[in-house]
Amino acid sequence: PLDFEKVAEYRFDIEATDPTVDLRYFKSGGSRSISTVTIEVTDVDEPPVFTKLPYEFKVKENDPEIRTLGSVWAHDPDAAKRRIRFIRRRASPNGDYVRVSDTGIIQLPKALDREFSSSYNITVAAQEILEDGRLADRESHAHVHVIVTDENDNAPELLYPEEPRVCENAAPGKVIIRISATDKDEISPRGFFKYSLATEDSNFSLIENYDNTANITVRYGQFNRELAKIHYLPVIISDNGEPELSSTNTLVISVCKCNEKGNFTFCEERAKQVGASIQALVAIFICIFTIIILFAVITLLILLRKRHKKDLSGLGRNVAEIHEQLVTYDEEGGGEMDTTSYDVSVLNSVRKNGMKPEAVPSPYAQVQKPPGNLPSGAGEMEMMIEVKKDEADNDRDLLPYDTLHIYGYEGAESIAESLSSLGSGSSDSDIDYDFLNDWGPRFKMLAELYGSEPHKDFVY
């Protein structure tokens, strides 16, 4: 391909001849023609060109001082030689830990951990900056690979085998299990693990195999399942890294019953104990949760009760006194001047929440037709009282108000004065009691007792 930056113009000569032409009709040299051809290469805006592909950087893990790994570089191949701006376009899943500045410097926002990720890959784009400050549409890309070198910052760990078991009648030197280890750090070809027991006071011994494994064997001989059905054996594993690190791991070995051939016949104690412990933990958790719920409910009830008592005490009277003051003010004499014995403010204070009571008419306000066998004579007052008393005792619709009517003080401030026969000391036979009908249907029975005919327009 043509390259304007290398050769901007090509110039050459072209000669044309005709061998069939009769030379007699032409002058000397007239059988050929020479022409000069010039080819000019026009300049096309090309994307920036990176000086090195690909880029690879190495950084040591957990090094807080390293913040700059290096830089990428690209140039404008055109004659304009515009400035270049670098942008990170794509990255691996963990590539966010590697950043690129506008000038192409590869930066790390924090120290890297090789165990988290051993390498990071990003794609860097280079774009030309035009004269007006905008970025050119065409761009080129370069791959940047960051490798995290390892340091020995993790101790080796035991690869736990599946339920190591031993017969209770095992002989000394019997191999129980072969153990091995793993390390999160990079293991060099010369790397190896060392194994040892944290305690020598046990019926187990450890023998190195020198291939990064070790054997757990029986030291003294038989085990007593009555004393211990499970043994916990701590094993220390260390590496030869710089610095040398070690860890303590625990092997859980079950003692089982075996037959004469050495086969395990009964070895379920570990599974049962693990299951029992899990069930116990669940039961304890449920009990604690239940106790917390009960305590919360009891506390809430106590608080509500105290609040209710506080609301009642704010009325200035005890509960019994308030209960005695509950009356129906549309009963006999209601609205007249004989209600001084009742404190209306107490009833209004109970209704401080603003709710209106249910509009149920009082049984005293309901005009009821007297039974047919009610005596009409004034001398049969005792029988009438017994009849009214029986009606009150058997009436289930009455509200549970503890109201005591003392007839000796009834109507003390009323125009009609007392309506009770207890306050009458003389005979009133010569008095006209027709005015009782003007008092309304509430005094109908009283008008009948005094021989007055009720008005027919009363609604009963």
C-alpha cells in the first residue's frame, strides 16, 4: 500500500513504439514516443500507532507503595502530528483495579491481591485531539496485561478427608489415614509442606512421607469406646516459604466397632452427635425466641394498663366513683333543675377522645304501655311498686348503671316539687290534677294514679 508519510509522489517515464510502422514515411526516431507520468499520494487521516504491542506489566502483590506500573505510547503517523489522548475501553471482570490516565500512564488505585486475581487485562484506545479540541473518530487499540507476582502471605491448610475412622481393637502402627495440604499461594517446584502433631499425649502418631503427604497411625494399640468414641487430633502444617507460615488443623477421628476381618460394623456415633447438636441448637434458638416474644407481649400489656390507669386518674376520681356517676340524662326529670346531684363534667371528660356515644334511647325515655293488670287506685301503691320492681329485675335491656334514686330528695328544685307519695302528708282528693296531662306522656301514669283521664293524642 501507498504511504504518504514515506513517499508523497511517484514520477516515471513511459515509452511507446510501433514496430509495424513504415519508417520511410517518418523522420529518424519517429517510431517511438516518450511521456513522463507523475503520481501524487494524497494524505489520509490515519489512527494513532502504538509503539509496542502488547503491553505487559508485573507488580508484586500487597505492595502499598506501587501506584504506577508504566505507560503506553502512541503517535500520529500523519504530517499533522496531533496530540494523543488515551482511554480505557474494555476490561476483564477484575480490570477495574487498573486505570489509565489521559496521557497513557497505567495506575493502580490500591494494592493488588494475587489470591483474589493473579492477572488483569484491559484494552486501551488512542485518539487524536483535533485543532478544535474534539477527538477524532478513528482510534487504535492496544491490550495491556498486568501480572501479579506472589508473596508468601497464606499458611497451608489441611485437605480434610472424609470421616477418618479407626477400629477400637487396632494394632500399633496401623495406618488410619493419609493426609495432604493445600496452599493459596503459588507453590514453587522446590516447595514442600511439613507435618507435625500439636501434642504427643495421644494414641496417634504422624509419619512424614516426604511427598507433601503424611500418615496418621496408631501408636499404642486398642481404644476404649466407653471412654471416648471421638478423638480430636490437632495437626500443624507449615511451608518453606519466605517467611515460613504454619497453621493448626484438627482431625476428628471416630472409634468404631469392627469384625474379625477389620471391617467397620458400627460407626455412627459422629453423625448422631452432630445431628443431636444441631437439633439442640435449633431447640435452644426456638426457646430463646419464644421467651423474647412473651417478654415483649407482657411488657406491652403492662404499659397499656399503666397508660389506662393514668388516663382514669387524670379525671380526678376513682373508677368506682365514676361508675356511680354514669346516668342517662334523658330519663325522668332529665333537663330539669333536679340534676344537681350529678356532675356533668365527669361524663364530658370521659368523652375527651371526641367520639360520640351510640344513639340508643334510654329505656326511661321510651314511653311504654302499662300492663293491663296494673292497679289504678292510689291505695294500691305497694302492689304497683312490686310490679315495677319485677319488671326492672327481669328487663335485660337495661344498661348496667348503678344509679340509686332517693325519692326523699327528688324534685327539690323543681316547680312540680316532689312527685313521690312519701312527701305527701295530707289528702289531695280535692285538688284537680288535670294539669299533669300538660307535662307530657312521661307523667301519664302519675295522672292515672290521681284519677285524671289522659289525653288521647299521646303516643304510647
